[in-house]
Amino acid sequence: MAVTIDFRPVILAGGSGTRFWPRSRRARAKQILALDGERTMIQRTLDRLTAPEDGQSLAQPQDVWVITNDLLSNTICTQLDCVPERQVVCEPAARNTAPAAGLAAFLIERLYPEAVIGIFPADHVIADEAAFVATIRRAIMLAAAGDNMVV
């Protein structure tokens, strides 16, 4: 009998929109732009987590959470329309990666105390997606095997 692990991916999608200026702006940060194709960076991040090339998803879209800001939340909700809107959370103040991950962990732990939480930036390009997904699968198993943190 296979053990089912409750995996809750969190996509970090804050940002000030300054790195790819003039293409990106505060309300058009790089993660909501399609830089290398038709899908935006955040859509590709969701695809890796919920619809990888091998067909075996790591999570369902309804299990995904997004931490973002007020300027990007509407666009992200439109681009990720399969993610529940209540799980697209705006940070009360931009404080970078660790506080955003902490906010996500706090919110998810209250609802799903046995869940394994994965933190994923919205703005990465992954060349070998199959290897990435296989690595994340192994990390989920390690994290679920006890009180483990996998980095």
C-alpha cells in the first residue's frame, strides 16, 4: 500500500519589477512576463509542479499557494486561474524570501499540519525539468520521513 504525502508547494512571487527594466515594472515584475516563450515564468513554475513532462504531477493546482504583493496579485490570479484565489496571499509588507516562506508555513500549518511544504521561486528557468521533478520527489520523501528539512 502506497503512502500518500500531502505536499503543498508555495510559489514566491513578490518582487519590485526592477531587474528587467524597462520590460518589467512594479506591476509587471519578471515572474508575470513570458521571457522565453508563450507561458509566463510563474505559469511555467506552476506547470513544473502540477503538470511535469513525465505526466506525474507533484501536486494538484488546488494545493498550490502563492505569496505575492498587492500590485501583482490580480495578474497572478488571472494567469494561475486554477489556483484558488484565497491561496494567492499578499504580503502585508515586502520583507524578502525568509519572511514570505515563514508566512506561507504559518498559514499552511494551521490548515494542514501534516503537510510537506515546498518553497519555489516564481522566476527561475529550469533547463532539465525531468531531473528537477525527480529531485523534488526525492526531497518530498525525505521531508515526509520525519522532522526533516530538505534544502
